[in-house]
Amino acid sequence: MATQTTEREISTADRAVGAAMIASGIGSLVLGLAIILSEASAGFKTFVTWNAGVGALSGKSGLSVIAFVVSWVALHYVFKTKPLSLMTSFIITLVLVALGILLTFPPVFLSFGS
């Protein structure tokens, strides 16, 4: 009697989608952290003011986009050798996005204000 394995091969497309999903969560978390840091540190707020007309939002959103792209590329290559299921990628993404959104709420980031 042969034993059956329940492991399913994770396709290349699933790996790429998982990398993109987790990278979006990382970008969301970086945005939340940038908001906290700009409230806590005047120096950081000055650093992320890339455009005077837009203010610190330009740098905060720019940092989150940079974090998304860099982590997407890195995770794409990592997942070529270490596959991760879409369900696991989805759960990780939900946690990261939830943390990022939490950090953008005024009661949270205003508590770090200087």
C-alpha cells in the first residue's frame, strides 16, 4: 500500500503573487512607521519633506513605495528557492497591512508627537 503525500507543488505564479502580496504589506508597514517617526522626530520630518509643496507626505509615501519595490524584488528571488503557500503569504500580508493601518490612525501617531 503506497502512502500519499498531501504536499502540493507551489507554482511559479503562486510564488510571484505571494512575493507581491507580502511586499505590499511591507510597504504598508513602512508607511505607518514613517508616519510615527515623522511625528516623533523633527529631524526625520525634515528628511522626508522631499517637496515643500507636498510636505512630509512626499517622503513618507516615497519611502513606502521604495520599500515595496525593494522587498518585492528580494522576496521574488527568495521564493524561487524557498516556496511559500499563498495562504501563508496572505496571512502574513494581512498582519503587515493591519499593523500599517493601525499606525496611521491619529490617536496612535499623535501619541508619539513631540
